[in-house]
Amino acid sequence: MTTLTTAAVDSATMLRRNLRHALRYPSLTIGGMMMPITILLLFVGVFGNALGAGVGGPAKGDYITYVAPGIILMAVASGCLSTSVAVCTDMTEGIVDRFRTMGIARASLLTGHVVGSMIQTLISTAAVIGIAVAMGFRTHGGVADWLAAAGLLVLLTFALTWVGVMLGLLANNPEGASNTPLIVQFLPFVGSAIVPPESMPAGVRWFAEYQPFTPIIETLRGLLVDAPDGHDAVASVAWCAGLAAVAYASSKALFNRKAPR
Amino acid sequence: MNTEARQTAIHVAGLRKAFGEKTVLDGIDLTVPRGTVFSLLGPNGSGKTTMVRILSTLIRADGGEARVAGRDLARDPDGVRKAIGVTGQYSAVDGLLTGRENLILMADLHHLGKAAGRRAADGLLERFDLVEAANKTVATYSGGMRRRLDIAMTLIGGPRIIFLDEPTTGLDPRSRRTTWEIVRGLVRDGVTIFLTTQYLEEADQLADRIAVLDGGRLVAEGTSGELKRLVPGGHVRLRFHDLAGLDAAARVLGVTARDDDALCLQVPGDGGVRSLRALLGRLEDAAVEVGELSVHTPDLDDVFLALTGENENEKVTSA
């Protein structure tokens, strides 16, 4: 067997292992989905009227149309947590030492985690989109717009999954690994997910406009609700690619260097 | 490769390892012939686990040479990995999977193929008495079951050299004996075992050769018989009915090693029939009545305590 096929076969074995974990213990995945769904119910069902009056543009008075792209992004960001916990649990338990003393493709452990987490995150994101549509989210986007949006979401999922891997490798225990991703989960709030940054105080507004999630939310909003902004789209792809590159390189270095316990 | 090299499973020369300022292994030399059990004995913190981690490719040595299964550890770690199996001190099983799924995971990673992998898994479940628990998640297993599964997972690729790092630490006596039987079975199949332990009885029971590691150096190496001959630990223990008897006997024999609370006297000697008869004759002549007599030949405990550092002894005996 060549090195490449060995790597593919071993990664597939690891992927089966991770999917089996996810199926047998779905609480982490479901828990990750609960946050965006709860926020959707709360902000649309409870605060919707008040918040809808405050947003401008085509979504004025129709709050779910404004907030749904932000919630969809939150669904992707939530996947970061279960990835981080799963990677950290593997690294702190003896099993990683067993894998390391076997003649298997070294990268397969992380590849299995990344592919498995991406599948989980994309499924839960699709579920959140379904719920948003059921609650009245109507888009003006065509098939091409939806495909572009899906492409962006897959790219973002890829980047944030690697961020989750990195946070899991950085943490000393699974408790720590479940804390740091909260930053990723809450960052969309201080962006354009819930309300437009223009409505925020000056300092916060500056942060909200320049943080990575805002152009991604605006691109999704552009594709699904009104005309997309080319500048935001370029910024989104650049942020995703940058985040993925940094997180991938850090994860690789951490994985190789980390003294196995 | 010459004959001697072919007969050698593990060869280590001048191996060194330090973590920061602390030297953990300070020039280790050892050779393990194929098909034998080699036991590394030492108190907590003596460097046993570090030794296993280096030889099983988990960490690199700072200096020295090591060949495992004829492969150079530094130049060909993947070659070493293909020949070895490792059961570490902490259980290396997937607690979220069932016992059978754990074994199949290993079979898949060894590329055994679907049918052969399942056959191997079922065979090991049978052999390690895990058939009933095969479809339960490992999180529900007892310590002994986990350990058996752990060793079974190590065996699935048919490794010729197996590292067992403190395989019975924390196990109850029955599970410990089961583990010993497993090890003996492996040796019958021609597998080489590198075993670390802090239990002297375990080394005595299993090992062909024993090396005592203390403070990063091998302080003794040999068969258990050879090691026992290193220290004069043999003595005869006499117990008396009362303090007067103890006093009288101590006077007659000129012995100072006495325990007043237990009314016991410890007389150096090998416990041979001739010397015993002479000893009892002297006591009878002095009209001292002996309540009880027991003969102690030196055991590995005596060797261990004599060879390893003073301050570590307490930990070992209390373990």
C-alpha cells in the first residue's frame, strides 16, 4: 500500500470512529444546535417586534429575515465546541499514545476529527436553516445564490473546525476545551448577527465592523436577502482562508510537539 | 546481520534522557534476547516509564543508541512501530466504543481486512474472557476487564515485541494472576516481553532477567537468583513465649536484632539443617524454650531495598 492510500484508509477508519461516537453520544452535537435554535426562538419570537423596528434596509419590520443569516452562522460556529472537546479528550486519554506507537498515518487522527466534525456541523446547520424557513424566513436568492452561500458555509465550517482542533490541542483538559470555543460562539453577537453595527456605541461599532464574522454574515445576507456586496465576499473568503491556514498550521505544530501524556 | 543481532530483540547502549535540568536516564545499557521476558524494576520516578516511552517511539532519547527488532529507533521509528505492541500504564482504550469495536478499530488500523479483522477480534474476545462484555461500552468495564482489553488490543497486529508498562498496577490479586497467565502464554508463542513493574513478586514470577533501575541508572542486572545472591538477606526468626526467654536467648546467641514487642529475635544464617540444629542445640543447652521458628531466604524485596535509594524505599513498600 502506498503512503497516500494508507493515509486515506486510516483516515476513513478514524472517521468511522468519530461518527460512531457522535451517533452514540449525540448530546454534544444536539447541545451545539440548541444554542442557535434557542436564540432564534428568543430573538424572533420574543424580541422580534422591537428589534425588527430598529433594523433598516429591506428587512425593516421583518426581523427574521434580518437575523436568520446571523443565526445560520452561529450554527456553524457552535460546531467548534464539540470538535475542541473531542480532540482534547482524545489527546488526554491514553488512546493517542496507542495510535502513536502503531505504524499508521500520523495525520489520520486529526483528519478523521475534521471530516467527522464537518459532517456533523453541516447537518446541524442545515437543520437550523430548516427551522428558520419554517419560522418564516423567506429569501430572494436564486439557486446560484444558495449554492454560493452553501460554498461559503462549507468554507467557514472547514476554517472553524480547524480552529476547534487547535483549541482542543491547546487545552489541558476537556473542561478547558469546552470554555475557549465560547469566544467563537459569542463573537457573532458583537457583529452584525443580531443588530446592525451602526446601532452600537463607537468603540464596539468599530470592532463589530472589522471582526471576521461581520463580512461573512453580510455576504450571506447579501446572497439570500438582497444584492451581494463584492467587497464583503472577498473579505469573507480571505478571513476563512486565513483562519483555516493559521489554525491548521498551529494544530499541526501542536500535535507534533505536544508531549503525549 | 550476524546471528547474535538476529537473536536480539532489544539492544540499548548509553541511552540518555533529561527533562530540562533533571536527568531521568543516565547511560542505560541493556540487551534483551528474543523470546524472553525482561523486567525493569524500580521505585516510582526511577525512569521506567521514560524508558518504555523511548523504546516504543513516543519520545526521543537525548543520546545513545537503541535497536528494537533490528531497527534503529532514531532512524526508522516506523519500522519499529510495525514490530511492537505497547500497553501503557494508563489504559489506552476508547471508552465510548464497545470492547468489540475497540478491537475492530485496531484490526482496521492494521489493515487486516474486514473478515480477518472480525475473526481476530472475536478470537481475542474469547481468549481474554470478554465475550459477554463484547457489546458493552468500555466505560462500564472494571479495571481488570479494561486491562485485558488493553492487552488484547496490543496483540491484534501480532507484534513480536511487547512493552508492558506496569501492567498490573491497581489490579486486584485475581486480575493480576490472569494478567500473568496472559504474559506466560505470549512467551510460549515466542513473543519478547519488556515489562516494567514496581512489584518484586511480579518480576520474580515472570522475568528471565531483571534489571533494577534507580536514579536513572541500572544498579543491578541478572536473573532473580543472581540478584538474590547479591545481598545477604537470609535469617532465622525465633519467637519466644516471654521477655525472659527473649533476653536469655539474646545473651546466649549474642544477637542484637530483636523485636521486644513481637518477642522475636533475628539470627543471621542461611537456614540450612546443620546450622539450624546447632542453633537450637545452643538454646536447649541454655534451657531457653523457643515458641516458633521461621526461616527467611533473601527475596527480591531485600535486593530492592538494599540497592535503591533510601528515601524511595517507603514509597515502594507502601505501594
